[in-house]
Amino acid sequence: MKELVTIHSYLVDADGIGDWEGEEEIAADNLNRIYHAVYDAADVDVDPSLLETMLESIWSHWQHNPELVELDDDLIQGVVDSLYEHFTNQSGQEEFNDY
């Protein structure tokens, strides 16, 4: 049940994302775009714990990844696709690090 997951608890702003050498606004915006894209791609009847696990994996993967400030729509879609493939196929990895 997708509606049981509150996307706003995951979103960040430029003050909360850390040091991105003057690009904090871009980094925060792109991270939030990933969160929204993952949430939007979820089926309405998705298991809330699965969706939360997917959303939680985003921060640990992207918080220090320099590619965060270079993401475009196609790359974000690739991230979403990889994330869903990883978690729906249960690839055995405890941590998402495929993209």
C-alpha cells in the first residue's frame, strides 16, 4: 500500500545534504528527483516495507557519489530501473550498489 509510505520524510534540502562544493542545491534537487521517481514507479499495492527499503537505500548510495550533481532524466530512470530490478529479483546483495 503505497499511500502508507510518506515520501516527504526522505526528502532533503540544500542545508541537509552536506558539502557539495557550492552545488548543494543541485545535489538536493537530484536526490529528491530520485526519491520521487522511485515512489512514483511503485505500484499502488506495493508492500510498504519494500518501498521503504528501496527509498532508504538511495541515501547510502548517493550521499557522497559525485555523479549526483550530473544526473539527468535518463540517468535517473536508469537508477530507478536498477533499483527495482535489484529489489524485485532479490539479487542477494544486502546493499544496493548496482548503479
